[in-house]
Amino acid sequence: MIRYKLRTKVILYAVLIVLSVITLFPLLWAVSASLRTDKELFQYTVPFTYHTIIPVEPTFASYVQLFTQFNFLQPLVNTLVLVVILIPLGCLINSIAAFAFATFNFRLKNLLYAIVLASFMIPFEAIAMPLYNVVDGMGLVDTWAGLVLPAIASGLVLFLFTQFFKDIPPSLVEAGRIDGANLAQIFFRIIMPSSIPVFITAGLMIFMDQWNAYLWPLLVARSKNVQTIQIALSSFKMERQTLWSCMYAGTMVSALIPLSLFLPFQKYFVQGVISSGVKG
Amino acid sequence: MNIDVRKRKMIPYLMILPALALILLFKIYPIARTLLESFWVGGSVTLKTWATLLHDATFWNAFWITIKLNLVMIPVQVIVSFCLALLVNANLKGIGGFRTIYFLPFTISLTVATIVWSLMFNTNNGILNSLLAFVGIPPQRFLVDKNQALWCIVVIASWKGCGYWMMFFLAGLKNIDVSIYESARIDGAGFLTTVSRITIPLIKRVSLFVLVANTTANVLLFVPMQMVTQGGPQGSTNVLMYEAYKSAFKYADRARSSAIVTVLLMIIVVVCIFQFKLLQGKQDGGAEA
């Protein structure tokens, strides 16, 4: 184990703390600003004093306004519905395909798997416009299907499952076969329960992708009844330039759910991040 | 019996069918369209779109802004993330907490990051000008200044991204055997020598991934431009990706849009080849020493 001199330790901690302040400042500032009225927010900006940072009279008014006056509940619920549909669907379809890739040998397997790998290296921005035309041609613009269908199959999630399933000992599948279980039973009763971590990671990846998605919902989900949270936030910013506290409150509402999932599941998040780089 | 065997052979195909069909329809087919659409106007093959594009001053302006932005943003993010990873790889009490903090902005969307930072950058009521005034620096115009806006976007994207890229480097650093550092120290190697001669060559694979993925993400970055600057002030943040977005959805010119996206993909490929060569050179140098 490497040990540090006291002086080195002090310097390292100082650097770590300064960087933490830089990282956290915008978030803490947004929390503080969301709890003030616009008047108070502007009044104390210059000159810089204690009250520039700390609210004089903290209030939840802008949060209330956001939900009562600007109907933020709808996009919030929409986005929740979207992830509730997509997480099980995405996990199921990708994991079943991954199980086939990991356990069977069949003709064209390598070619088909190469297509999967190629698909996750294509940046979404590069296909967004033609994809819009595909979805438009199917008459799915401004529908739930338009948001859901293109997002179900994910090369990255499929790859993640395949890597995991490859490491499951074949004896586990064999044992199931000897007991007379069919393939579906083997998958749902043996493989799935022993792969819970990878399902959590995959679920989180799908969640993050959808919750923070911007370009696709911007193009395809324009009407209020399918609008997602990021788009609601962005159009609020463009339409109501002056309502700062509400904007801050909106960003907090949008950030709160991913943050509250991140802290308990950090391990799985990092796993998901790293595994996407394993191939690199 | 025979039928049963044939049925059995079909099973893997049936299992991959839903996923594969969706990938082909929603990923592979659109990328093929992107690459072909710019050559296909009004039912015939033509180079007209490209000829017009290459004589278009707006395109070239956007092209150079994209290059300028990325020449700064990619090295900044990669170097900062690498240094962060070295830092949080230190064997200190509570280091896990710092790791969590630096990774935190990754969980927040670029939309949120853009809004919060754009309010902080505000000329009249922004907190940053207030902090600058506190240390005696006159107020800056940030996102509404044509010389500063692009660099403000670098700040926003880097604040959100560096912790994320740090995690890959950290995973690479964790794979390095500690005993290698020990022997380097016994040989009298200083910190910088150790990093450049041992650490960097040993995490080549991870570095390459970060470079490629970071390049892809940054070259295609457009959320802050679409949300805040709309390519301005005076076209100073009008990157190619935003120009492609506008071509398709404001001017309804799909051929131009896909030609621009094709240019972007070519930029990414060229940069990645360059990075690949650079890193390969590094490792050879390290091996010789």
C-alpha cells in the first residue's frame, strides 16, 4: 500500500475539496435559488453577501406554481410512464436475444452479432433525422409508440446481457434440462434469478437514457400529452425567460428522481458505465 | 423427430428476432438513409447537394466552429478526467465520497446543466458575475458575447461530462498492479515519470475508448446551442450539428441535413484514426524507454 507524507495528504485533500465545491456549487445554488422568490433572487445578487447564497425567506412557492400554474405534473407522469413501459420491455427483449447469442451456435451468428455491435456505435444524433422520417411514415409522430418502439432494442444493453450470460456456467442450464425444464423455464426460473445485478444495471441504463433523452422526444413527442420532462423544461426556459425560481425549481424536479436512484444504486451505475467501455 | 430438430434450429433465430428486427429498422436502416440521402434528390442520384454545401459560407463557418470547439473541448475533458481519476485513485480516507461527488453531474441531464449554467452565466443577475465582482473583476457577458459563448459551452459540457469519463480511467487505473508502482519508486522514478512511462501506456485500451467516445459525444453536441444560444451570438456557436438540425427541421432540407451529418461522421472517423495513431506511438515510446 502506498502511504503519503502529511504534506502530500493535506495538498490532496485541499485539491479534492476545491474540486468538490466546483462540482457541487451549481447544484446547491440551484436548490437555494429554487427556494426563493424572483424578487429576492435578483435583489441579493450584487454585491455578493451571505444572502446571495442563503435564502432570506425560503419558500416552496415556485414549486407550487410549477405544478399548479404550469402543469409540470403531466410531463413528469409521462416520463414515468415511458420508463415504466420501456424498462421491462427493453430488459426482456434484449436479454432473450442475448441469451440466444450467449448459449447457442447458429448460422450467421457472428454476422448478426456484428450488426448488434455496430448499432451501438452509431451515435443517435447521426440517425435522428432519418429515424424521424421512418417513424413519421409509420404514422407514429406524437404517439407513445413513437417514443417507445425505437428505444426498445439497444445494442449496448444487448451486449451487456450477452457478456453476463457468457459467464454463467453451462452446468446450470444442463441441470435444468435434466430436470425436464423447457427453454422458457430455464430462462425465467434459472437464468433470470441468477442475473439480477445485470438486470438492475440494464434497467438503470434504460432509465437514464430515457429520463435524460432530449433530441428524440424533441422531434417526435411535441404535443402536451406525450411531452417528456426534459422537453417541458426546455420549452419552459424558452417561453418564460424571466421566471428564474420556477426554472430552478423545474431543474430540481427533473434532477431529483435520477439523483435519488443514483445514490443507492451507484455500484450498478458504475458497472453500466464501465461495461459500455469494456469493448474499447 | 426430423421436424423437432428443425424446430429446435429455429429457436435461436426466434429469440433474437424481435431485438434484431427493431435494430435493423430503427438503427441500421436510418444510418443507411443518412449516408445515402445527400446523393438522392427528387428521385435521381446527384451531387448537387454537396456542390451547394461546399460553396456555402454558413456551412464553412459552422465547420470551423465545430473544429475550434473540439480542438479545445476534447483535450480539456480528457486531461481533466484523467487527472481526476489519478486523484480519486489515491489511497485516502473518504475518497469514495469524492468519487461520488465528481460522478454526480453525470446523472443530471444536459438540459438541466444547460439551464442552471445559463442562469449562472447571466450578464445582469448571474451569480458568476456577482462572484467576479467580489474579487474585483468587471462583469462579463459570457453567453451573449461572441468571443466567450463557445467557451461557456465548453464549461457546461465539461462540468457535466468529466466525472463520467473519469470513471473509465479509474477502472483502467484499478487494473494496474500496485507492485509496478513500487518497483518504479525503488528505481527512483518521480511522479511525472511514473505517470507518463507506466500509467499512460498501461491504460491504453481505456484511453482509446474514452478518446473515441468523447470525440463522438462532443462533435455531435448541440443541446446548449439549441436551447440557449441558437447558434449565436453572431453565429459564434453555430456548430455543424445544430446546422444539420436546422436544415432538417427549420428549412425542411433533408438532403442538406444528411450531407452535414455525413461530414460530422467523417470528422469523427478522421479524429479517431489520428487518436489511434497518437496512442500507438505513445506505447512504442514507453516500451523503448
